[in-house]
Amino acid sequence: MKEPMYKSARDLPSAHLLGAGTAMCAGCGGLEVVREAYDVLGENTVFVNAAGCMTLMSVYPFTPFRGSWLYTAMASAPAGAQGVRDALDIRRAKGELEAGDDLEVVVLTGDGAGYGMGLSATSAAIDRGLDFLYLCYDNEGYGNTGQQTSPATPHGARTATDGALAGVAGEKKDLFGIWVANRPTYAATVVGSEPLDLARKVARAKSRSGPRLILALAPCPTGWGFEPSETVAIGHLAVRTGIWPLKEYVDGRVEHTRRPHPRLPVTDYLKTQARFAHLFEPEPNEQVLAEIQASVDAYWDAVE
Amino acid sequence: MTAGMANLHGNHACALGAIAAGCRFFAGYPITPSSEIAERMSRELPLVGGTFVQMEDEIASMAAVLGASAGGVKSMTATSGPGFSLKQENIGLASMAEIPCVIANVMRGGPSTGMPTRPAQSDIMQARWGSHGDHPLIALAPASVKEIHDQTIRAFNLSERYRVPVMVLFDQVIAHLLEPIELPAAGSLDLVERRWANGDDGYQPYAAGADGIPAMTRPGDGHRTHTTGLTHAEDGFPTQDPDTVTRVMDRLLGKLDQHGQDIEAFECHDTKDAEVLVVAYGISARAARRAVRQARERGIAAGLFRPITLWPFPEQALRTAADQARSVLVPEMNAGQLVLEVERICRDEVRVAGLNRVDGQPIEPSQIARRIEEMAADD
């Protein structure tokens, strides 16, 4: 399929496919990503959605989607997508689907399923070369159940199950790296606050077949603790501090689509969110703050 | 938490009961409406030298609980319907390998995702038969915040004593209900500790004495442990010899039978002369209690039998309670599950009927009262 060109923000779709008024929280960074991606994916998309926040988007008789949507158990969305893809292919071969009904099967999950519980199903779907696009909105915790720690929760963040003084001891899992190691057709990181970068990447993913990942940072007002109006600003800071690198894996190479220069200190990002407040009050936790900065510095040192 | 009066949610009472019972390991996964049990455990366990671990999924949570228990530490997990489904294979392993463990299941509307924030009592049969094959287990159904606390403690005691998985089944209403309860002082509880093998050379891990319960061993105590889900003989190694399998399975499946008096807990209210008997458990039993009281005020000989132990079902106790009954009403927040067991147990001439709600709302006392009056009029 030919890839549409998005040279500037003026080229972005002006009409939005995703309906307004969903049951998502105000300022949801995941919803922002789904809305932007859906405009590029088109209304022929079939979503296969594992348990998570986005399963609450359709509340009968209202749905923000123009097309189909299927729920699967939390660990199984890529397996559900396998069935949908195969069934569509069978019906297409039998002539039951018009050539124009080019249905794109898109797995939609949060980080709980994407980084954790569903990873085995994802790995197997990539092994089988399944023709699907995986859209993961990463809000760095189990947002739907009250922001417990997930494998995507960053070092130092406080969650409902990690209330220790220093926050989460572990490191955020590198899901992009895991996908790249499996050599998919395409993989990219995006954030809703960079809609042009996002649209280009979703279009590039859509123009290819096989396993493809769009991994989106999804700032979460309720889970991270910030005002809903700050979602876009926090997305910008995630990129400009280098915490959320925007990159893509295409034709066997990882390229960064944005190199923040100069990089802002990570504290500019961390101090905007209540989940990191314990790192600043009552007094700064210099050790953890330094660890986070060092980790970001080491990443970009390796890139540059 | 210190001893004394406290206002607690059911989920927090479950966590504190577990700590009081000696639970020092919790593995879980977030799921509504049970997540507060995990969250509370994540705060409480480190204070008593225990470990909280959030696992990658429900299957892994159950496996970690079995690992910790086999390793010698009292262990539990908590979940709700969909997670309970995923745990079932490992629950069967717990029954088969006789690994003590406690599973709290905060029931919500189902099937599938159902209604995560609404109550139900629809996992009663899954609790009993969710795992494949015949297998021993115990399921308890507390009806108040206080009882969640106490039955969680009891769940650990039963599990450690009889080496079976014990489920604590309650629903979203009691899980999130705030009630005052008195927390016991440390050291004031009768806690059961697992019987450990004494280090004899001739140790047979699944050879039991008269009580049917083998002593357990753990890594580091001198015995080499071998714990399998395969059908095994007394020596713990797999067997398919029909005579041996019959012998060991008879013991496994029968080991709870001789301890019914200790395991089967229940409450009777006005059952002695009850012509209309209500059999209700959990939150529905609280509505039933009021309905029965109202019926008595109107001159109807109504009574309430409240099983606290659902599995094994207190069969003889129900027979006694239903002795004078002409009709039995079983209100449940499901399409009719425990009613099947009640029907099986009651005399043929007793009319057994269900009163069911599957709309995510608790059954109201007035609904039960109305049915009691109808049944009394029909008799």
C-alpha cells in the first residue's frame, strides 16, 4: 500500500474518525493516541482489545469507533487477532469481502497486557509472521484498576503497590527493544503530543504487512497525578528530556526521529507528576534523581 | 495494625486477617474488585518480614503462591472471576500435591469481563469444579467485614491442617463495605502450623496416619523434595498402577470427610420449627436474615440456614435444619448454583426454589420476604 505523505501538521487529517464523549478520563494520553492513530488507520480497522482502560470506550449503545471491535482476555489479544486475520483472509479468498474492504487488524492494549501478561502471545504472533499492527498505549501502570505497578512503570515512580520511599526499584522494560529483537516488519515509539511524528509512523506501519508495533507513551492524569490540561505539555517534556525517545525500526535499522537538543534535565518532567513527588519532598532524593538522569544520559550517549 | 476497634473495608480485613494468620507471602495481579487486598498486602507484609510480589499474570501469581508454600511459608493470593479462571490449573496442582494455600476471590458479575465493579455470587460452582479432575478443596463464604477477617484466618488454619487449597469467596459489596471490627491482639489467636516431617530416613511424603493428612517437608530441612502433579504413590513418585492409584486417590478425595465437624461452619436462625427455610450465604444471607425476621413478625414459621463453609457443604446440618421445612428458598446472586446442592440434600417432598439476581445488584430483604410469604401461602 502507498504511504500517505505528512509533510507538515497541515497535512494531518482534519476530520476525526473517533467519536467524542467516551468514558475515558479527561486528559487521557491513551485516548489522544488512539484518536490520532485512528485517523490514519481508517474506518476499516478491526480492533482487538485486551482488558484495560480502552475496553471502557464503548458503552452500549454508544461507541466511538466507526468499525468493529472485539474483546479478548487480557493475555490473548494477539491470538484473537490471529483468528480475525485468518477469518478475513478466508472470506476474502472466497470472494465474500470486496477488494476495497481492506481490513486492518489492530491489537489495542495497555502496557499491562503489552509489556507483561500478553507478551507470550505477542511473541508467538511475531513468530508466525501474523499480519497485524499492535498499538500499545503505555501509561506505565495498571491504570484501569488504580495504577498498580506494571512492567512499564519507570524507576522511582510511586504506585498503588509500590509505596516505598524510593518508589519502584526496578527499571521500565524495553518493549521496543524486545520487538526489535524479534525482527518485526516495523516498530516505532510515538506520543500523542507529537501528532505529525505519530501520523508518519502509523502511515508507515499501515503501508507494510506482517507484525508491526506502535508503542505510545500515554500520560495518565489520574494514575500519574497531574491536571488533565497538562497531558500535551507532559508529553512534550517526556520527549525533550530524552525520557521517551521517538524512534522507529525499519528495514533492520533503528533510527531516531527526534533528537532532543539540548536535552532538558529529567527533573523538568518528573516534578510535574505526583507519582514522583516523593523524590522532591520533603527533601530531594538526590540518589534516585541521579539514577534516573544517568539512565537517560547513558541511553543517549549510546545513540550519539 | 494494632489490636482494637477499626473501621475497615472487607478487602483490607482480608489482608489483615491473612497477616494475623501468619501469611508471609502474597503473589497477585491487579483485578477489580479485589485489588485493595494486594495493595494492603504490599504495605503490610514488609512490616512483618514477609514478601509481596506483583506477578506478570494470574497464572504466575498462583504458581508463585504454590512455590512459596512448598518452600515453607504461609501464602495467599487474591483475585476476581477472570483471574480465578486463570488460576484453576494451579489450584488443581495444589489439591493434587497437597500444597496449602489460600485464594480470596472477590466475586463480580460474569461471565467473561462481566461487571467488574458490581457484585455477584456466581463463582460458587467454579470454586468447586473449576479445576479439572476430582479434587479436594475447601471454600468459605463470609458475610461481613468481621467475618472476612476471621474466615481468612480460618482459611489458613484449615489449609495448613488439611493441606488443601482454601478459597475465601465474597463479593464486591462486602469487599468495599466499611464496617467496624475488633482486631484481635497478637498472640490471642489459635493458629495452626503445618505438620512438618521429622527427618526420619523412612519418610514417605504422601503416607498418612489415621487422620489422612501426611506430614510435609520443605527444601532445606534435610529431605529431598519431589512435588509432582502426576498421580503419585505414598513415596511421591508417579504411578499408574491401578491398585495404588485407587488407594492414594481414596485417601486424597476422602481426607476431608472425617474432619467435617471442624471444616463445616454454618449458622442457624429460627430453624427448629421452620416451615419455610431460607438457605443463603454471603451478602445475600444478610438480606435473608432481615426477611426471616419480618416473616416471623407476621406469624410465618420462617428460618435461615447460613452455610459459612460452602465446600464441602454442611450436608447433615442442612438436613437437620430443613427437618420441619415444607419449602426451601435459596436466594443467590447468580442464575442458580448452590440451589442445586440444596435440592440434592433436601428430602424429596420438600419444594426447593431459587431466588436469583444476575443484574449486579444485591438481593433485597423485601424480595426474599415476598417469596417467603408466597411459599408459606402455597404450603
